[in-house]
Amino acid sequence: MTSVVDTKVAIRTYKAALKEKGAEASSAERKAVVNGVSKAVKSECAPYVEDFFGCFQHRFALNSCTDATVGKMLKCQEQFSAQLLASH
């Protein structure tokens, strides 16, 4: 499993490769960043995703299923990915 630290290293590596080799030659590094960020966000936001899919399975008929359920999941994903990508 990719850690947040591994993802930050991958981001730095990608940015260096982008400067050195250009966008077309940096596809392996870009793939590592995308994979790392997606796994880190998935792990960090898992409780919100579980709540969302619980609501989804019950067709949002549960009392706890509100717009806030979706909003919390999206906010977590957006903020955490932005934080990872902006840290370098």
C-alpha cells in the first residue's frame, strides 16, 4: 500500500521529471502520482465513502442520508487531494 510519504516523494519526482524530460516523457512518474493520491484519498476519506454508499444502497431513504452525507465525502476528497498536491 502506498503511504502519504511515498506519494509526496512521487510528486517531487514527477515535478523534477517534468522539468527535466517534459510532459510526454514523464508518464511513469505521473502514473505513480495519480495512483498514490487516489489510494491516499481513498484511505483518508473511507468513513465518508462508507456513509455515502450506505445511503446509496438504501436509495437515500435512511434518516441520516442528507445532502451533507455527499458533501462531507466530496469535501474530504477535495481538501485532502489538494493538500497533498499543494505541499510541494
